[in-house]
Amino acid sequence: MIIKSILSGMKFRLLKFMDRSEIHFNSPGTIRQSLLIGELALLTIFINLFYLILDYLNDFQETLYIYMIVIVIAGIVYLLNRLGYFTPSKIILLVTVLLNIFIMGTSNMQDTQTHILYFPLIIISFTLFEYKHLWKSFVMVTLAIILFVIDYGSDFSFLPRGYMNPDEVYTFTVSNYVIGILSTIYIGYYWVRTNFLSENKLIQRQNELNELTLELQKSQHRYELAITGSNAGLWDWDIENNTIYHGKKWKEMLGYNPDEIVDIDIDRFYSMVHPEDREKVKKAVRQHLARNSAFRTEYRLRKKDGSYKWVLDSGKAVLNGEQKPVRMVGSIIDISERKKAEEKIKKQKDLLEKANDELDRFVYITSHDLKAPLLSIQGLIHLAEISDDDAEVKHCLNLMKDRVKGMENFISDIINYSRNVRSGIIKEEVNLKKLIKSIVNEFLFMKDVDKLKFIISVDENQTLLSDEKRLNVILKNLIFNAIKYHNYEQESPEIEIEARKVKNHMTINVRDNGEGIREEQLTKIFDMFYRASEKSTGSGLGLYIVKEMTGKLNGQIQVTSEYGKGSVFTVTLPDMY
């Protein structure tokens, strides 16, 4: 089977004999050596043919078959070389020529300078083998030296020694010198020629590389321009070594210098992701590596200063021959502005939904609260018209007056609400004590107010840069509610209004020891039209307007209360520079 396989391979190569494009050359050196082997094989054939004719003419019959054998072997070497068996061709050719020189050199009784042929053979030995196989050259050279010593320094001979006359000695000596010199010249010429061709090839290759390098530089420049223009930060994760390279733009986006964040691992990267987004990013990476699904996710990355930036991250894994991910590359894009816009739109949507909901309630309750007193007034007018009792008529008129007063307060609340929504903020220095005193003075003629003790704990020169009209509505509603829902039957009813400023924020407390608010009602008292007390006859808009106006002034309002003991409303407002 082995012989059959070899013969089959030989047959195939013989069919391809004339087509050397099918032969695989490992390197340019292999090509040169193949050419040299072929030329040396032909040269060996011609030289041995020359010696065969020369010996035949001089009637040296014993050596003719040696030359014939060498010619046949050289022909076989030529064929093997053409078929791509370079190494066997080299060795067979060198050994054959060396033995040929040795046999012919030892067979002459007279010295015909055959040993001169060893020198071009030594040069050829170094020529045929590449540098990485230099040891083979030394083996051949060593063998040549050994045979040269035996040939030159002993009487050893494979063939019977023949006798030559002086003319034959001269002819063979001259022939050996000529062939030795010509062989050496040929080897030198061959090397000059191949070096010249190699240099031309190298120069051509260098020019091609220069052009390719220039094109790569242009491509890189275009790529860098494209990346810079896209505002994308590149990253490259070596999965096998667990190191991540981040490009200059990536680092700039997060406030890092180019020499920071160098070859971090995946865990270090995950630590930079916002805690709320971390698991989402890990899951997206795992799914991409396991299923090759699209990796495109939005999350927050921690900047060098500790703040977070919204980014859109997209990437793609690179698979090896076993379809296993070995690398993943991608880029991030700053989407912080888009996220801010989305958040703004969401807030506006929420506000719009809230406004629509409140508008529906407002229309419904307003129509009800306006219609009810009008119907009541209409009924009282009818009673007054049919009554002959002056006292009863007077009572109806007083009731109508109360209904009108209630409608007036309700309309006032609606106007305050509308103004807060539509009008802009007018900033001015407001003297708090002066404003609070003026509000308290407005309520001094209310029923039972004379029983109350007002404590105003505000510095005479305490001021706040804010909108005085809105601040007036806020304090008036809070003080009015404290008066309206007070417990006047206790021993010392009182209302304390306190204001203190810390840095650029003013805290105003309106404290009373009135009836207080039940715990389950505390979360509802700032809702539109909510009435927490059965005594309430108002619109239910007062505290809602207080909260809305406080928010308009960039402030906050809080309440603490204990039912039966009193309440504290705390308003915190900033100076509106």
C-alpha cells in the first residue's frame, strides 16, 4: 500500500511536471535553491558528459560507467526537483558529485589536480541550504574535507589506478582547473544575479509596503476623524486575558487622563457602573457572549469626580474557530443631554396629567360650590318675598350675606390659584415681621380672635428675597387656618409665628395649640378641595394653593400635628437671587 501510494503521488506530480504553479514554496530562498538545484543538475550532466567523452577518446574504459551513473542520477535529481522534492534533490546531488570527484580523483596515478573540484562543491554546499539548516551544510563540508584528505594524502582507490602520459595529464589537469574555475565563477554569478533580483524584489516590496503604510495612515486618519466626529469612546476587551483597553475619547468623556484607567479587568469596569444599572449591564454582556444577541444598552457610568454620566454602549464579540468569544469591541456615546430632555418631557407629561386631572376636579367642584350658594340665595330670596315677618326677612338677608361672603372667598382662592399658575415671579426684599404683622392685623376683628395670643418671633430686620404677593398668600392662609380651627375653650389659646434664617434659606413656623389634625388626614390636607375638618366651610383650595406657591418659590412645606393638641406648619424658602 505504501509503495502504491508513493507511485500514485509520483504519477500525479509527473502530470504536473510542466506546471510549477502547483508546487508550494515556503520562502523566496526555497525558490532560489530550487532554481539552483535544477541548474546544477544540468551542469553536472554536461560536465560528466564532457569527462565521459574525454575518457572515451583517451581510451579510459573503466570510468565510463561511473560517468553514465552520475548522468542518470543528475537527471533523476532534476526530475525530483521539478516535482518539488527539494531536500532529497539537494542531498542526492551533493553526495553524488562528491563521490564522483572522490572516485575519479583516487583512480589517477598521476596528480591531475582533481582535488580542485572540492572547493566549488564546498561553496555549493553552503549555497543550497538555508541558514536555519546550516548544520546540513557543515555535514557536507566535513564529508568533503574528509574525502579530500583521503584523496590527497593516501593511495586509497575504488578503481584500479590508470597510467597517463604527460599530454593526457596536462589535458585532464587543464580540464579540472577550467571546470573548477568555471564552476566557482558560475556560483558567484548565480549569487550576484539572485541577490540583484532579490534586491529588486525587496525594493519593489518596500515600495508596495510604503504605499500600503501611507494608505493605512490615511485610513487611520479618516477613521480617527470619523470617531472624533461621532463623539464615541472606543473600548476593546481581551476576554482571554481579562483586560480592557479604553480609547482616549472614552477616558475624556469620564474626565480621566490618557494614562489613567489602563488595562482594567471586567470587575473594575462593573464597579464604575451605577449600582442601579450594574446587574442590567452584566446580564446584557452575558446574553451577548452566550447567544451572540445584540449588545446595545443604556446605563450610567461614574466619572472621575464621582458624578454619573448616561451613555449608550454597543459592542460585538469576536469568535475563534471554535465559535468561542475571545474578544469584544465596542463604543460608548454620551446621551446625558437626551436623558435630561426625556426626563424633562416626562416631568412635563406628569405635570400635564396632573393639571388635566386637577382641571377636571376643579371644574366639577367649582361648578358645584358656586351653584350651591346660588341656589341657597335663590331660596332665601323666595322666603323673604313671601314672608311678612321683618325679623324673618332680616334673617334671610344675613344668611344671603354669608353665602355671598363665602362665594367671595371662594372666588378669591380661584384667583390666587390662577395667578400662581400664570404670573411670573417678582423678586424683592420682603421684611417678614412687617408682613406678618399686617396679616395678623387683618384678622383681629374675626370672631373670638381677641381670645388668642399671637407670638411673633421674628427679628425686626429679617428679610427674604422672594415674591411678596405669593409669600403674603402663603402666610395668610396658614395664619387664617390656625385662627379658624383653634380651640378657644382651652385656658391659653395661642399662635406662634417664628422665622429664622440659616445661610440663604428662611424657615417659617406657624405653630398653634388648636384642635390639630388626625394622623390619617395628614397626607391629604394639601390635596385640591380636601376639607380635613367638619367645621370647614371654605373651598378646600387654601392649603393646596399654599403648597403650589411654595413650590413656585423653590421651597418646601411640611406639617406635624397631634390631634387635640395642635399643629406646626413649616415653610422653608430660599433667597431667590
